[in-house]
Amino acid sequence: MDRLALRRFTIRALLASKHDGVDIDAIGDDTQLGSGGLAMGSLALLQAFVAVENKFGIIFDDAAVAGATFSTVGEVVNFVDSVIGKRQPITGEF
């Protein structure tokens, strides 16, 4: 999946709990997650991470998520992109 598709999916996951009808293309990387932006709470952010995990078959490291601070959409997209980029393809025989 290319970065643009990953970004669009991640934003859809962030918006899943509310914001129906929001134009994804109008949301910039600098859009705030909290007040003054999407007004997302921590539960909505966790739900977005679960949606991303389910879509890509990954599991975010709890310590990495708990230790991070996400203020903007771009920070979340970059985090997701970095985790997906570190996945090792499964090759060879078992």
C-alpha cells in the first residue's frame, strides 16, 4: 500500500467514531486531533489503532503507543507508516 492510501485509511479510521461526511482530503497532516481540530479523545484514537491493526494484520507495541504523544493527524500517520514499514515479510519454508 502506498503512503497516500495508508494516510487515507488512517484518517478514515480516526474519523470512524464521528465526523460522518468529513472530506478526508480537507484534513491536513497538521490538523489537530484534540480541541481546535477533530476533537478526538483517547478512546477514539485507540479505536483507530485497532482498526489499523485489523486492516494490516499488525499489533502495535503497547509501550510504543503509550509512550507516544499524538497531537496531529500527521504524527499518527507517520507512526503507522513507520510500524508497517518495519514489518518483515514472511518468506521461506516452515
